[in-house]
Amino acid sequence: MSSNLAYAERPHQEDVCAHAARQSERAPRAMAQAEAVCRSNGARLTPIRRNVLAALYSTHKPLGAYELAEIVAPGGRRIAPITIYRALEFLIEQGLAHRLASKNAYVASLNGGAKETAAFLICEDCGGVDETMSEELSNSLLNILGRESFQSREAMIEITGRCSHCQNAAH
């Protein structure tokens, strides 16, 4: 293997990935926050919903419904994809997960149902996704929507590029 091998061609190492480390640190608090969000909304985090959310929290990469079905299947028992899609729909409604249109996959929200506009920073090299929110971004978007008299159903932004970890690893 050449030492000049691009980062994207190297095997992904979870133990040195900045995205994985951040996700691992945040996941327990985010899961507790998710349960609190559901309680305050009068919603029920059923075992399948909890398992899907836990699977999303267990990785820093977006997962498709079929991948989730394999992960949450107890003892290899097959779970129907529609069951996963229903759980994802619930999690999205509660603000606990997001669908990344560019990946046709899902990520857990680490912001526990926050209503601000989310921006997802998607690394093209390692596949990691970071969620960020800012009041300034939300306000700017609201101003644009108001100027255009547009009523949004959902507002989130997907930005692709290279994370700082991959940029540093390439040098």
C-alpha cells in the first residue's frame, strides 16, 4: 500500500475518526434527551423506535432503512422495512432524526428536537456527518422565506466537503 494513498481509499478506522468519537460522547445524553422530548410531547418511544434511534446514535454515518432493519433485528429475525420507515417517520416528527436527501439515508439528531434550522456537514472522504445549528442561520432563512412569501414544511441544509479530520489526514 502506498503512503500516498488518498484518505478516501484507506480503510475507515472508527477508533481514530473524529466524527465517531464525537458521536460516541454525545449519544448517551442525546438518548436521554430524546426520551424527555417524547415524554414532553406526549409521544411514546416504543421499543422498536428506541432501537432504531439507538442504531442511529451508534454511528456517525447516515444509515438507510434496510441497513437499520438488519441492525435492529433481534437474533437475526427479519423486521419489515415498513416497520423501520414508520419508526423513522415518528423520529423525524419528534425532531429526533433527519433524512438526508442527498444520501437517501437517516441520521440521529443530537439536538433533541430543537426547532432551529439544521445544517448537516457531510464529509465526502470518511462519510461522517456533523449536525450544526445557529440562530443566525435560522433567522436568515426565515427572512428569505418571508421575503418570498414561502411557507416551509421543513428546513435543513446539506453541505458536502471534507471535514477537518480528513483535511489534516491528507497532509
